Amino acid sequence: MMKNIILGPVLTEKSSAMGADNKYVFKVVPDSNKIEIKQVIEKTFNVEVINVRTINVSGKDKRVGRFVGRTSDWKKAIVTIKEGQKIAEFEKLS
């Protein structure tokens, strides 16, 4: 049973430029590991994953008037896929 660890794509100018190098950026569940991420990406998008890099992103302090809050910490994965393959769903979103 595969658990759903992909929360969605990260669509920024920098991540869109990484698409030229066959790299795609996803927001993932914080307790997931590289092996799980690789397996889920390969099964979901039917591509061959070469490399997975993960980054824990710290939340930021936000102020609304006199109240201070904090955005959530999250994890992102930069997935490199085999040359010549594409993730079609990702191309539609950009």
C-alpha cells in the first residue's frame, strides 16, 4: 500500500527553470524519506527517477497588526528524472 506523500508541485520561477534540466520540485510530507519519494514519483508519473534531493523549509514569522504568528515548516523534494522523459501533469500547470 502506497501512502500519499506528494502534497503538490512547487510552482516558482526557479522551479520552472529547473524543468529544462529534467528536475521537478514537489511539496512532500515532512516525515517522508528519499526512497519513499522515489517510489511514489515512479509509480504515479510512470518515469524513471535518477536522483532525489530533499530540503526542510523553515516557517517564517508573520505579523498581522500586533499579533505574531508563524507559517508551517514544510519539506520539498527536487526529483531528477531520466533524460528524455517528462512529467506531463507538471507541464500543464506551468
